[in-house]
Amino acid sequence: MSPDSSEPDHAQPPAGLAELESRVASELSLLNMPYAPWVPPQGDPGSEEVLDVVVIGGGVTGLAVASSLVLRGVNRMVVLDRNPAGSEGPWATSARMKTLRTTKFGTGPTPGVPALTPRAWFEAMYGAEAWEAITYFPLDDWAAYLRWFKDVLDLPVRNNSDVVDIEPLANGWLRLTVEADGGRRLLTARRVIVCTGYGGWGGAKLPAVLQDVPKQLFAHSSEIIDFDALAGRRVGILGVGASAIDNASTALEHGAASVDFFVRRSSVPSLHRAKALINVGCIEGFGEMTAEMRTEFMRLLQADGAPPPGHSVQRLLEAGAHRVHLGADITAVDSDGDSLTIWSNGEPHSVDFLISATGFDVDGRRRPEWQQLLPGVRFVGDDPELPEQAQRAFAQHPVVDREYRLVETVPGACPAVRNVYVLADAAIPSQGIAPVNVVGAGQVAARTATAVIGSLFAEDGAAHLAQVRQYCEPEFSVDGWPAPVESVNPAAPAGGRA
């Protein structure tokens, strides 16, 4: 198998996966997991169902949080994902790289169980030598690993379930309206954990010049694209980051006649400063720094831009001819119904289809489900001590604390706000890149799971206290215990009392 191939060149060991699943069971048994359920059941006559936790999003981070909770005894929980089974996250849909962009040395969603790691799965499938041969985890294998992880732990994922409204309740809980199977249903959740990756607190970012362009002639890079239909066609790409490169390569590999990149910057970024933040210190400590220090980190990362990985650039070079238009100030995009004319720096460029690889907005106002909560949420940009530019840049990023909880604008005014945890791109200015990085998913999830467990126990304090008062299981039976007799302590001095 080539180092970065997703097509293994040797057969899967017939018993490899079965042996690994036996190891999973053994390691969980050694840890006494899953713990016995311990959260007292709740009731709410106004809802069809009352859950202790609802996780929104069944990608890497969602699976990580769910596993950490289920294995630690929180069993009234569901993971809601709007996509069909097997299509959670971008890996089987809009991710168009051939391998992950980070190196293979990450533990993914693993909740501290070695047999559940990506490496354990890969070696079970293809052998230890195959693991040594790769540098980056192959994309198709990563999607297959996540499906296996979900299945082997029997995580409660409900697919084709879209949360369209979240109502804060007076007692601090949240009532979710969920569209599923052609209808709507209500769920009451004591805690909501948002694991929607990029775009879940807003949506795809599209330039204003595309506002009147017919939708059949362009797509955002996060959408499903029929690349077979682009064979022989001229393709334009807005941007030159990782997603832009992956989409361009995919188009060329499917027979596109040409690819033109339109880049606002005067050069292609090549320095990826965010790599300096991929360490346990940043995962655990970014949120401990002052707001000014965190803002300076973000300024540095945004000033350079995120470059495409070197192996993605190599793939593009091998895919076919392309042109890169630097310093491209696009003032208009015209359509004749069949093709597009892109006006850049006063010059026209003709393409048949345009892919906007322009990232995502963080703006909860774009999401209907957050409208009832937003008035009670504090935002990073509300901090008057931040520079004006930072206030503007992070005006719609909610403040997220060390446990990834939202923070209220006025403490106590909307208690439901504090019962929402955000492990998505919206949390980056507060807690760094860990929530959207596969390397740190398990650690981030464990921290949030611990906070959720602690808050649930505290909230149920009265019920637990009653349980202690009512506890009546003696350590031994007093029946037949000998009647008290006079005894002398042999160690006592003569004539002394025992």
C-alpha cells in the first residue's frame, strides 16, 4: 500500500476486526465500563421524551462526547444528525481530500480506551506494517473507522434528524423541535452539546457577487457536487486553501477541461501557524489565557491565512493543468444561463461552473434553532477591552468557558444558556482550534463530559440525598449476633479496665 493510498493492496485479515472487538470488550471490562446508570429519571408532561443530554452532530466530536457519556453511566441521551446513517460529518460527502490533513498520530474520538483508537482499527484491518507505511490516515478508511466506532459502542445516533428550534425553559432545560421522518417531534433536554464542526453556528460563506447567479452554475465547497458533470467543463475556484485545492484536484481528476483559481491575496499562504497549537497544552490551556492573548493568537492565524497541505498541493500538480490568478479583486459575476463571466481587476474570465471555497460564517442569526437563545448569550466581541478590529471579527462568536459552556449576558436571566455546550467553530476564539481538530476530539469531549456529569449530579442533589437517606442495605446481618458479654482486654494492665 502506498503511504497515502486509501486502497490497500492486501487482503483484510479475516479475524482482524473480530479480534479487535474482543479487545474492546476486554479493555472496557477492565475499566468496569460502561458504568451503571446513575442519573435519576426526570419527567415532563409537556414533551414526548425527556433526555439528560442531546448531542447535535454525529461527526468525530459528537461521537467522542457520546462515548464519554455513555461509558460513564449517562444513558438517557441521543445524538441527532441531519444526515443519513454513514454520512455523519463531511468525510463521506463533501470532504474531497484523499487523506486527512493532519498526521496519523491522533486518537480521534477515543475515550481513553486503546482498542478504540484509529491505529488499533487500522492495524486490525491491514496489519502493523501498513500502519508504518502511511503518513496520513486515508479518508475512506477514516469514514469506515468512525462507522465502526459508532457501531461497536452501540452509540444512540438518530439520523435524518434536524433540530429546527430550541426553546429555553424556565427551569433551565431546553425543548428541541426536531424534524425527522417527514414530521416534527419534541424532545426535552437537560443539556445540549453542539458538535457541528464548521458552519454549525452559521453556514457557508458566499461572496455577495454570487447573490444573483443561477444556483445550477455554482456551489459552495461544502455542498454535494456532481463532479462527473464537470468533465470537459471550465471550472473556476474561489480561494486557494485546502478545500479549494481538494475541489480543484477532484474536478481535474473527473476530466474538467481547465481550472482557474481566483485568489484575493497577492501570494499563496505556505506557513501553517496553527500547527504550533496542535498539542495537549493548547487543548487544555488556551482558554486559561487572557482575552487579549487569545485575540493575538487569532490575529496571527488569520493574518497569514491557512495554507493547503503540501500533499494536497502535490495531488493538484499531478491532477492536471491549472491557473492561479493572484490579487484577484472580483467585482461581478455575470451569467448567460449556461456559463459565467467573472470580472476580476476589470478583466473577464469565462467558466462553466464556479466552486466557492470561501469557508464558513460564524453567525447564529443565520440558524433558526438558535433564535430563542441568542438574546441571552454573551459574545466575544462584546468585550470593550478588545481592539475594535477584534470586536468586529468576533462579534458573533459566543463566549465559551473552560467546559465549552455558553455564558449568559446577564447571569441568571436565562439559565438554559448555561446548559448549552458548544464544541464547534464558534468556540475557537475562546478555546482554540481543538473543538474542530480530529487530534484533540477525545480530550475536548472528556472535559465537556466531566462538566456535564458534574452539573447533572449537582442539579439532582436532592434526589441523591434522598437516596442516601433511604439507603437500607446493611453490610452484614445482625441476626444471631452473640449477646454482649463481659470481656477483659488481655493487653490491659492487671486490675485495669478493658
